[in-house]
Amino acid sequence: MRRILMTLLIATLLGGFYLKAQASNIAFVNLRLILQESKSGKQAKSEVEAIIQAKKMVIEKKANDLKAILKKLKNKKLSKTEKEKLQKEYETKLNDLQQYQSKASQEVRKKEVEQTNKVLSLAIGTIKNYAKKHHIDGVFELSQGNVIYWNDALDITKTIIKLMDSSKNTKK
């Protein structure tokens, strides 16, 4: 009986060591924070904002042109043909504005996706290299809210941002 207990105790201890040796080394990262705080994320956002501002300026110009035509249309001294001509011009320019707004919106969305994918690609490459170098078996993403608990010491987000921002990885 004593021998059986001793065997069970040894087996339990060995099993515990085996499980400990098999435990994975994991880390966590917040991709949303990387997009917001890394140099490449800020640069991508800046490029998108520049496109938005350029599109807004064109839209404002077109809207002002429409207002000018409306102002002319209010002139009671206009002949019927002049009024019809201005009305057609207004409709044409309104249609042009609406098409431009739609196209501009699509271009901005496309640029946002393009820039986000570029930054995420750099982030994922950096994460993979870091994980390999530090023998991390798995890296989980935090910003989607699927992780219930993690030890903050396992969060490598700031480290990844620093690595991405280093001159070796950042395009100038």
C-alpha cells in the first residue's frame, strides 16, 4: 500500500512538471492602440485627414457655386430663357456635387482601409518577430473584447509600438 501511494505521489509530481513544461508562453496586444499611438498609425491618419480636407475644400467650392446660382435665380428681372438656363446649370452642378461627394466618400474609405492595412501589416510582422525572438507561443488581440482577463505584465502593446517606431521600421 505504501509503495502504491509513493508511486502515485511521484507520478503526480512528474505529471505536474510535465504540464508546467508544456504550458504556453503567451502575450497580449491592443491593435487599436497601436493604430492610434504608433508613428506609422499617426502618419496614416494624417494622410487620410489630408485627403478629407482636400475633398472638403472642393465640396465647399462647388456648394458656393450653387449658392451663387441660387442667388442669381432670385433676381426678378431675369428673362424666362435666362432663368431656364440658370436652372439647368444649377441642376447640372448639383448633380456634379452629389456625384463628387459620393466618389470622395468612397475614395476616403478606400484610403482608410489601405492605410489601416499597411499599419496592421507592419504591426503583425513586428509582433511575429518579437514573439519568435522571445519564445512566445501565442499573442492575443485585446481591443475586440474577447479576452476576459489578462495580466497587464503580459501586454506587449507599448513594446510593439516602440519597435515599430524605431528608425529601422519606420518609413520616412
